[in-house]
Amino acid sequence: MAHVESLDAELQAAYEPVIGLEVHVELQTDSKVFCSCPTTFGAEPNTQVCPVCLGLPGALPVLNRRAVELALRAALALHCTIPPECKFDRKNYFYPDLPKGYQISQYDQPLGVNGWLEISVNGEVRRIGIRRVHMEEETAKSVHVAGGTHTLLDFNRAGVPLIEIVSEPDIRTPEEARAYLNELQSIMRYMEVSDCKMEEGSLRCDANISVRPRGTDVLGTLVEIKNMNSWRAVQKGLEYEIIRQTRLLSDGEPVVRETRHWDEGRGITRPARGKEEAHDYRYFPEPDLVPLALDPAWVAEVKATMPELPAERRARFVRDFGLPAYDAEVLCADPAVAGFFEATVALYPQPKQVSNWIMKDVLRLLNDAGLPLAATPLRPEHLAELCRLVDQGTINLTVARQVFEEVFANGRAPAEIVAEKGLAQISDESALLKVAREVVAGNPDAVKNYRSGKEKAMGFLVGQVMRATKGRANPELATALVKKALAEQQGQE
Amino acid sequence: MSGISPRDIRGLGATDIAAALRRRELTSVEVTQAYLEAIGAGNAGLGAYLTVDEQEALAQAREVDARRAKGEELGPYAGVPVAVKDNISTRGLRTTCASRILENYVPPYDATVVARLRQSGLVVLGKTNMDEFAMGSSGENSAFFPARNPWDPSRVPGGSSSGSAVAVAASLAPWALGSDTGGSVRQPASFCGLVGVKPTYGRVSRYGLVAFASSLDQIGTLTHDAAEAAALMGIISGYDPADSTSVPEPAPDYPALLGREIRGLRVGVVREGFGEGVEPGVQEALRRALDVLAGLGAVMGEVSLSMTTYALPAYYVIAPAEASSNLARYDGVRYGLRASNRSVTDMYGRTRQAGFGPEVKRRIMLGTYALSAGYYDAYYKKAQQIRTLIKNEFSSALQSYDVLVTPTAPSVAFRLGEKAADPVQMYYQDYFTIPVNMAGLPAVSVPCGFSGGLPVGMQLIGRWFDEAGLLAIAHAYLETTGWHRFRPEPAVSVAGEAR
Ligand SMILES: [Zn+2]
């Protein structure tokens, strides 16, 4: 199929994509879901294994209660109904990364059903339904050795607890899909359910997508897209598939019901090979586990100890700190960032100023460094101190930015850096006047321009003072003193 | 050194050996040696054991003797040897399930029951032969060699715990562990003249028992008499947090409850036990046994279990369905046989083709079919509904009666090869035992005489978790009749007995 770039407006108006997402999230428990092996990421291969997670003959699963609690948290945060009882089933298929030849999952009695979350795209808030949240176990990790002669398996990952979150087909655009994933990630992080790192595989996303003529409510032929391993891939994969299916429909061609893989290199989706198609998983109730009673008292206890949801926090930031909705959204996307904001405001009660610092500088530096906030030495005390140094006139904003980069890099106190590097603003009138006089004397052209009414020349002269003081001059004082020096010069003439 | 000859040691039985060890008239090494010698001489002819770990067994025996010499507090059965069915995981000791696919598999861990045997100081002699993956009723499905009935080596010992039954019957072990999914402890016990206990589902931990049909499997005991059964049950029973289906209750003190009163006990004779499929010799032995129970003061009545007819077909949906999934892990990836390296698909196909025997393949196919899309409701779901009805029927019968009685098997031991060609005929061997597994109830097969020189077994079925009640009846019955005192003629001469 030819490469497709975009759809013209007419086709876009005529056809509507219908998208549902299936998201797998690894739960951040200390031990695996059916054995007591640790779940530390990045350990030496096959060191966190036991008879249970290796699927040795005779080994039996025992459900990790903590995993259930985290799954419940996730389901409750997504406004799901929790049934009084759920059960586990075996999903049977052969694959080398599946030690038992079946995955313990939940089929017809999941842990949570009928939930929703809200997304906001271009200022419009939409509610996306959550069909179900169920628990299952992670598979081992296949490592394909270069050269393609063999594959290595790391069973450290086998048995790590997962939840699968299945949305209703309520999503209409790739942007909405992205917003849905962002919100989901945010919720999972807030609930301390998962770190949701797509690059480490702790969040994975498959999509079901069909296209139909706008205005109908019949569903088109469903295509499943797999192997979208980044946020960008999800967006690109959906965009590609919408175009492909829309073109087929407008040409009167049928869409084939199939599973397709996103090919990152070629930027296309392509049909998955035959055996990945049409699995008959032969689900049946897992006889090694008893049905799991979800006692309402237990569920209530889990609910009572749940952290605040991102939506709640956003609303609180607007209400209590008087922040614009946009600021609240940016700050609250990551609970660590939101927490940093609140801790800083507690020390330095100027919310908008703190918000500006975080949105402009903190997030930029984090993004450049590719690090989570917790991995940097930056502390709320640092930012509060820096803001105060600016307020007190000790440093100006330009210097503050430089100091902040250093604080971010090595975690030293801003006042210490300012003192050590002699960055304190020069507010000493006599010293600055001396500099101003030299600048006025040394730039006759600019002085001439200023005198002939070109106000811009003043900016140049002040800039020269700043330059001479390496930016440490108090800008207002510098302006006043340049004016004073100019007046002196005129008096002498 | 004691004055007891190896032959005499083996004639003592587990209880008396334990007593002699406690009185220090024997050492565990002497006892273990006596059995190892007997195995060395007799196993080739009978095929009871697949693996015998002489060195390790003697090391364990020496350890128990040393601890006893130091005056350490030991369990009452410390130093007594035991045989373990080869589908129960033993750390460092090959566990094959009598299958080519696990021919060289050595578990890195002990099953919970094995750990409990070791804690009690029992000495594991070796691993016993069986029908491959516990699928069979004759022992002929062993991938290596069939076990033979010591009462007549041209006949089968029953199955699937064939080797465990043979080992005990031929005094190649004082007692043994088996597993019972549809009759695999009770039917060989019946064929070999032993007491076979199938405990309530959840009473004994399944952790480490290589799964055949998880919702039906239960580890049980094979012994000469009810007192030994009570003792061994006491060692292996009880809650295990590693098995989610194990019942979180301590097991009762079985030996202490053996003397429970029989008089006034309500015994329900299951009418179907005298149906046309049951050999006259078996019926006759059973009738005499019922007379004995009546003579002991039991109140006899009759009950019909009409659902029994449907138990067999329902079992042959559920058990293969679970098996098809349980045996999926034998794929050549991590352990066991790997028959090809060409590609993943080729490895799966060739490994499973070469590794599984015909009966195992048959059941995997049956089960896969029953679980397939479009058939699930018609087969698996329907079978589960039947299972519920069977449970309900037993439940109501056990409200009127304390115990239900059937023959354990419809026949005595048949000849090797006699039923091998007809799987359905073979499946009928478990007609009376399967419903018990379907309901999760406890049952005991008790020797109740002979037909044509071959042992007959009576099955006692009790209420959930009432193994103690069943053992008390078995004990009273055997003490009265003495059927447990009979031993087969040694099939081959036993080393040392000439001394
Ligand atoms: Zn593990």
C-alpha cells in the first residue's frame, strides 16, 4: 500500500474514527503477583526467579494481596464499580516467554467495571468510558540476539503484576488518545500504582480502531494495532491507520478485520503474521486459585487511604492558589512536580511566581536532562531561597536563572553560589556611578543618539553597564545612574 | 546390631519398625538397608521404582540414627523409610512423572509433603513408577516399563499410583505416597490388597505435586493397615500457605481418633455398586464385608447415587481440559526434553511429539477440544454443572448416612494388555472412584477379601474432612477380619533372606 500522508478536509468531514485503547500497566509492588520474588527493574537476568515464576512442574500461585490493593486503587481512581467477587482464569497460548503455557488473567469476572476518566483537548472536556480493569501476570522478556540465531529469555519479569485497562470506544482522534494516555499515566502515578514508563515497558498500549461514516452509530470493521512503543508511536500509528481505513472506505474497499503491527522504521502499520491472528485462548477458571472476595469493607479501606486524584489537585490549585487552569494542568501532570510546587509555596507563598519558575525552568531542565524530579538534587528550599534573593534585590532574574541551573546540576544552596561567585547585585551607588560615567564617556555615538531623542539608546547604555558588571547591576539603579551621568556630562559642557 | 533379619524387618510394617527404632532395637540404617536390598533384588521383576537413591537414603538414615544417639527429640516415625510417587517433587532427585518429557528433570525444590516427610525424619527410598502424568488405571502407561502386581505378575497393579502400590504390597517399602485424581490411589490399593486414602480436596498440600487436573488432584497414602494410614496422613496433612486451595485448618490427630465407636454408625450401601458391570467375585466380597460392618453394630441402609452415571463423562471433560493447560509448560524451553532447535514451532511440535505417550496426547487433545471457542458451554461448562449436581447428591446422601460404601473398582486386577487397546473400557475402572474426586470428598479403599486369589477393595466415602471417621471404620473392620495381614508370595527371592 502506498504511503499516505494526510486526508483532505472533505474525507475528514465524511468519516469518523472510533478508537478504544487497551493499556497494560505494571504495578509497583515489591514482590511478584503469585510468588515472593522481588520485582526490581534492571537486575541481572534470571536472578529474581523461583519455581512458581519459572513455571516448574508442581509449583502453585499464591495471590499477592498488595497487588490486589494497587489494582483496586487503580480501578477506584478510574471510577469503576467493584464487584463483590472476582476470579482468575487461564489464558492458554504457547510462547517462549510464557513459562506455564498459560497466563493467569481475569476473563469474565474482572476486578473493576464501568469506569471513566475525563480528558481535555483544546479546552473541551470529554468523558472516556473504562470498560474494565483486570489483573494479570507479566511474561518473561525475550532478548533477541543479534544475528538472529537464538533468543534469550529473562524470567525476572515473569510474574510481575499487571493490570489491563480497557477503554470504551469513545476516543475519536489521535490527540484524544494521547490525552487519554496522559491522564491515565497521571492517575496511575498519583495513585502510586505504577511509574508508567513506556520506555521501560511499565506502560504499554494497544489500540482498537475502526472508521465509519460520520453521523452513523454503527461500528466499522475493527483493526487492532500493536507494537506502539512510545507516545509518538501511538499518535503516528493511529494517524496512519485512520488515513488507511478512511481511504479504503471512500474507495469502496473493505477493511479487513485483523491485527496490525506499527512499523516504527517505515512509519506504517502492517498485518501481523498468521499465527498472531485469531487466537483461541481457551479461557477457563484458574483451578489453582480460589475466587477473590472483594469485601466492601476492604474496598472502602483501600478507597479511604487513596491519594488525591490529579483532577482534584488541579481544581484545588486553581481554587486555593489562584493559578490559571493551564498552570494547574501543567503542574499537576506529574505528582512529583505538583508536590514540589506545593512544598515551595509553603516556604515562599507566591504561587504564580513559583509556578512560572517551575513551568519555565524546572520542566525545561528536567526535559533536557531526561530525568524525573526525584532523580535531581533540586529541593523546594532551593527555589524558595532563589525567589527570595530576587525579591530582596540580591540578584536579578538573569543571574537567578544562571544560579538555578547550577543548583539543578549540583544541589548547592543558591545563596552559597551567589556568595562564592560574587554574583550579588551591585546596589552600591558610588561604584555603579563610576561605571555609568565610564560608559557615557566611552560611547559618544550612543550618547549623541540619546540626546537627539532616540530612547532606544538608553537601553544600549544600560546594557553596557550590565555588561561591565557581568550582569550584577541592579537594572533600575543602573538606568537612574546612567541618566545621572548623562546629566553631569551635559552640565560640564 | 539387632537380631532381626532383613526379611523380618520388612515383615514388621511401618508401625512396628517405628516402635523398634524408638526402642533402639533397630537402626534406621539397618531398616533402610533391608529395603534397599529388597529393591535391588525385586524391583527388576516388579517395576515398582523408577529411581532409587541409595546414597541419599542411607545418608538420611544415618542422620536420623545420629540424632537419636544424641538423644534429640524425634518424631514417632523418624527413621522409617517411605516411597514417593514420581509426580511428587523431590529436591535433587529426578522426578519424571514416568514421562520421556521429564526423563532427566531434577526439581530444585521439595513438594510440601516431601518437606513434611523429611521434617518427621522419614527416609525417602526412591520414586515410584506410575502411569505417565498419572493418566491411567493400570500402570501400563508408564513411558519406561509397566509395574506388575505382586499377587500375580502377569496382572496389572492398577494405576496410576502403580509403583507405590507395588512397592508397599511387595514390601519394597513400608508405606508410600501416591496421588489420586480419579481413583489413582484407591484402585491400585484395591488391586494390591492395601489401604489407600484419598483425602478431602484441600486437606493435603498440592504444592510440588506435578499437576494433572488441579481441581481433582490430591496426594494420598498407600499402607497395609489403617493405623499406618492414620500415621502417614498425620504427617502429610494440614494447611499450606503455598497452596491456595489448601484448607486453613490443622489436620486432626488421626492416630488418636482410630478407636472411634462403630456401633450405631449409619452406613449407606450404594445400590449402583452391585450393578451389572461389577464382577460377581467383587460383589460377593463386598456383601461379606457389609455383613461384618453390620456385625460391628453399624446401621445399614441403601442409597442410590443416580448422578454416578454422569460422573465419568463429566470427568473426562474436566480432567483433560485442566490437563491440556497444565501440560502446556512442557515445551522444551526451560527444562525437560527439547527435541529440536530449528525454530520455536518446530521445537514445540517435536518435543511434545517425542515426549508424551499416546494416552497423554489423547487427553491433551480431548481437553483442548473441550475448551475451544464454541464448545466451552457444551462441554466444560456443562461438566461443571454436572459436578455441582454430583456434589449435591453426595451432600444429601451424607446427611442420612455417616459413610457410603461401594466397591473400589468393578473388578480385580486384570492382565497386562487386557484393556490397553480400549481406553473407554479402561476409563470404566474408575467408575466408583471418580465421583468422589468430582465432589472433593474423602474416601478410603480397604482390603475386603479375595476373588480368584486376587485382592478386592471396598470403598468407604465420608463427609468432607472426615478422613478420621473413615479410618476408624477401616481400622475396626480390618482388626475384625484381618484382611490386611495377607501378603503376596515373594515374586522373586529377596536378598538376604537365606541368611
Ligand atoms: Zn518467583
